[in-house]
Amino acid sequence: MPKELMNRHDINRALTRIAHEIIEKNKGTKDLCLVGIQRGGVHLAKRLAAEIKAIEKKDIAVGSLDIALYRDDLNIRKKQPVIRRTEVPFEVTDLKIVLVDDVLFTGRSIRAAMDALMDLGRPANIQLTVLIDRGHRELPIKADFVGKNIPTSLNETVEVQLKEEGGRDRVLLKKVKRGA
Amino acid sequence: MLKTKDLLGIKELSREEINLILDTAAGFKDVLGRDIKKVPTLRGRTAVNLFFEPSTRTRTSFELAAKRLSTDVINFSVPTSSVVKGESLIDTALTVQALGADLIIIRHSSSGVPHLLSKNLRASIINAGDGTNEHPTQALLDAFTVKEKKGKIEGLTIAIVGDIAHSRVAKSNIYCLTKLGAKVRLIGPPTLIPQEIKMMRVAVFHSMEDGLKEVDVLIMLRIQTERQGKGFFPSIEEYSKNWGITSERLAHARPDVVVMHPGPMNRGIEITSEIADGPHSVILEQVTNGIAVRMAVMYLLAGVKRS
């Protein structure tokens, strides 16, 4: 039976707080943009942009990043990642980029995302926002803004379900089935 | 994921597999529009261009596609004059595989050569044109271009004009476009449209004026001038007069018709410069899309562990 770690209200509160933190740390929204990692991160980035607009009354650019082309596990995975669109319709050079993902785990996706961003230009800096940090890092990567820290074991998975994907907003902790 | 390790022809692909290739190509086209037109996706892989027939554009397109994916690529030149028999052909390919090739891109004047290699090699085989059989990546880039220009393929009326009989491009296009739900028409002289192709869910026209009515997309084929004087058509001038596309003729098609050509063009024969360089032409975009589509094919074949 999966355990619900966050419900709709928890997610909304976390995003509102993170939006405030992002504005505080960056002293406003000047030269700031959000880039979500396909797919969950893209929805969260759009919501954060709306939260930031509600607070600061400023529009903030949002892009989406597909990291499949930069993965380090293509020749060991059995299932091939689907190539999605990367849509960053603005020049990233000299911008402060807040990278947004749903779950931070090994850090390998973030490494891939940083490489992908660097190929688009030379950002002023890259910051990281995640809804869930579940630990077990395999690379020296740390999030700047975290919705919730959740200690997990390796035989568990964290699933972020969002209403944009047709479900309802919640975060679930599940046991991994053997052989899955 | 594609079901097999090889791309031999469109005939062997399902509609879902074709759509997967086209969707994947859209992601790669984004890469081609950037300052840094290269991704590390297939780093450490090796592709070999094994061309037994002369080709500049297709070979260059594959070479560039491989390089954009960070794959090492080698052009294995084969003397075009020598007739390569079954045994020595497989030996050549096995040698290329032993050199470390993960992908072998093959063009050969005999139909079925890629299929033969597919059975004998572990490496992924990509058919870059075999005899009069198929040229699958050309059809895929044509479909990608149509989808990009028209937003869809299903329900469109698409005409292919010219030497259907000797054209592997035409054959691959017919398989591809009919599988995607387009209404395909063939236009040309009876001598250049073989009987068996009429079985392939296509309509056949022997007049440009009739065939072009209501057409959304027009694919002009290159007339192979070496076919002249072999009884297929009386002369180049006569062919051009009856089957060449001109502005007057194009007026019979839909106003937003898109004109494509696989290249190289015979300007003034099958297509006038006015059309080739005009607002309906997407011929140069086809070239760019070719790289994206070939990157997608290489990624889907070599970017996964196959057990």
C-alpha cells in the first residue's frame, strides 16, 4: 500500500514558500528564469512562475529541458528514454537559471541537465529547486530550494503525481516490486 | 522503441514505429537550431558509411548526423566499378564490424543487400538505398517535412510524379505515407509506373492536369537521364513538356501546396527554377530535416542496450 507523503495542500504550501525563497535569495526577479526538467519539473516550473508573479507582479520566463540526450546510462538501460522537446525560447547567457525537478535522487539527472543548459549558452548561475529530496546522492549535487526532505530506502520509490498529467496532486512513497 | 536492430525499409515498420521516429526527430531538430549543434548522446559509438554507389548528399547527411550525436564516423570507400558478389560483400561488412562498427549505413545497387547483411551481422544496419527497393530515411524525412508544414499527414492528398518504376524513393514514400493515412497519387507515363505498384493502395494518373487537382503535397522525382533512349520515354524534352512542374501546372493544385524534391534536381527538366526557388518549395528544408531524421534513426537503433 503506497503511503501519501504530501497532498494537494502540502504541495501548494511548499511551492508558495519556495517562490518566496527564490525571490528573497535573488533579490527580486531581475535576470531570473525557470527551467523545468521534462516532464514533472516543467509543470512545477510553470506553477512556481505563477506563484512568483502573484507575489512580485512580474512575468518570469519559463523553459523546458529534455535531458535524455545527455544521460549517462543509455548503454545500460533496457528501456530507451523518449526524446521530448527542449523549449528554452530565450537566450540563457547571463541569466540566473532556477532548474526545477520533481524528485532529487542520485543527482545524475541534474548533472545531465546542467550539461544540457551549458550547451545552450553561459548562464550567470544555475540554482536547483526540487519538490522532494529523497537522498542517496551519487554525485556532489545539492538543492538550493527543497519542498520536503524525505529519507527513503533504496527499495522504495517516490512518485510525484500532478494534475497536469491527468491525476490529482500528491506525492506517494511506494515499495519497489522485485524484478521491476 | 524500435522492434529490430536495423532499419531495412519502411515496409518493415509499423505506423507506431514511424511516428516514434518522427517524434524523436523533432527533438533532434531543436539541437540543429542551436549554436552548439552537438549532443553527447552516442559518445563512443562508431558508425561506418559503406557506400557501393556514388552519393554525396545522403552520405554527408549521415556523416553529419553521426557527428552531431558524438558518434565517430568512418567513410569506407568501395570501388564503385567492381561488381561485388554475395560472399565478398559479407566479408567486407564483417571486416567493418570487426573494426568496431556499431552502425553500418549501406547503399548498394542491388535490392536486398541490407537485408542480407542484417542476417549476418550484429551491428545495426541502416539502408541508405538498395537498388530499386527502398530508401527509407528519405521517406522519413519527407514525412517529417510534410508533418512540419501541414501539421498532419492523415487525410492529405500527396502526389508523387515521375519515374516511379526505378525509384526507391517513391517506393519508400508510398509505404510511409499510406501507413500514415495519406491519400497517395502517382503521376507519370504508363511506361514508368509498373503494374505491381498499382496494388499498393494508390491512385494512378497519366496526366499532370488531372493528377494535380486538390493536391496538398507534391513530390517530384529526379528523372534519371541515363534512362533516356531505353524506351521509357522518347526524349528529355518530351518528358519535361509532359511531366515537368511549372507555375501554370501548379495552379491546378491547392493554393497552399508544398513542393518537395529528393535532389539532386534537374532544373528545367522535372522542375523549373521558378518553382524550385519559389514560395511553395521546401526543398532545402528537406535537407536540414534529413539530418534530424537520421539522428533519430541512429539514436533509436544504437542508443539502447539490446539483449
